[in-house]
Amino acid sequence: MNIKSLAGYSIILITTVVFIGCSVSVAADCKGLEQGKCEDSSSCTWVNSYTTQSGKTVSAYCRKKGGKSNTSTAGKTSTDKS
């Protein structure tokens, strides 16, 4: 492997690590927040506690807000052409 190839791979690796680190840090910013702080954050959302179908109770928690989908089909029926 020559020096130019090694440098190219290094740049790709560093760029990938930076982008992954940025997205993980937003999720980490929400994790463990109290309800009030979570609701005050524009990047987080509060999930109330719930019981799964198997009967397990999941405690309330704060999580990163989901992104908007460009392929949303909510409210469309199979006969819609749009």
C-alpha cells in the first residue's frame, strides 16, 4: 500500500468517525434526562411508560426525536395515485 492510498483511507476513516460521533452525541444528550429537561429540549422527546403485549412494563424515558420521512404514506389508501 502506498502513502497516497493510506492517506486517502485515513481521511475516509476520520470523516466517518466524526459523522457517527455527531449523531451518537445527540442521542446521548437525551438519554437519562428528567422529564422536564427532556420536554424543554428541541432535539428530545419524552416517551411515557407502557406495557408490552407480553406484560412487561417499560419505564418512561427520554429519547432523540425521530427524523421526518420523505416517503410518508400516512393517510393514503391503495387507490390513491399521488
